Amino acid sequence: MHVDWWAFGIIIFELLTGTTPFCKSHKESSYAIYIRVLKGKIKFPGYFDNSVKDLVKQLLTADEEKRTKDVKSIKESAYFKEVEWEKVLSRELVPPYVPKLKEEGDAHYFDQYAELNKSEKDPRKIDHTVFHGF
């Protein structure tokens, strides 16, 4: 099985912050982001503790040979110390937050957006600069 550990590091960062780790603004050039990726320049919010910083840095190492890819070491990282992996695998772990759904398909926790018109659904006609500079 092949796992994209880089993407896993990105997802951890984005779930904890709501932003991407290497992009400062949507007006930033792709080249500026690329240079930050190569240099490993990540600005961590003050509320990140050292365990998550260490894990994200290990996963977001540009040099693939140096990037952490060992499942055992990732699972044993300080960030995941509270996770009961056997319960995760057996689907017995109760998540810390269980949303209360009114019915199947309930989406009231998600923001409402206006429907796109036909021209906006054509990806060639969407202004992609609003997506973090990509």
C-alpha cells in the first residue's frame, strides 16, 4: 500500500488551522509558495504544541528520502499518544465530538452557498486565483 505522507501532513495542518501550511495569501505567486516548500518554511500558529509541530515538520520535509514515512513511528509520535489504535481499527473508538443529525443527509453544520450558474460550473471559466493562489 502506498501512502502520500506529504498529503497527510498537509491535511493535519489544514484541519487544525483552516489554512494551508505554505501559502500566506491567495495573491501570492506559485513560485513563492514553491520556495517556501523547498526551504520547509512553515509558520505555525501559537496554539500548536511541539508534538504537532514535530510531526508536521517530519511529514512536510521536501526531500522525500528524509521525510518520515514509517507508519509505526508516526503512530508512536507524541501527537498521537492518546490514540487507542486497536479501537480505531476495530471501529470501537468514540470520537470526541459526535454531531447530532436530525435525519439522514442532514447538512445543517455546513455553510450555505448560492448555486453556481452554468458558466461558473465550467472549470475553464472559474477564477482560480481565489483558491490560495493556485
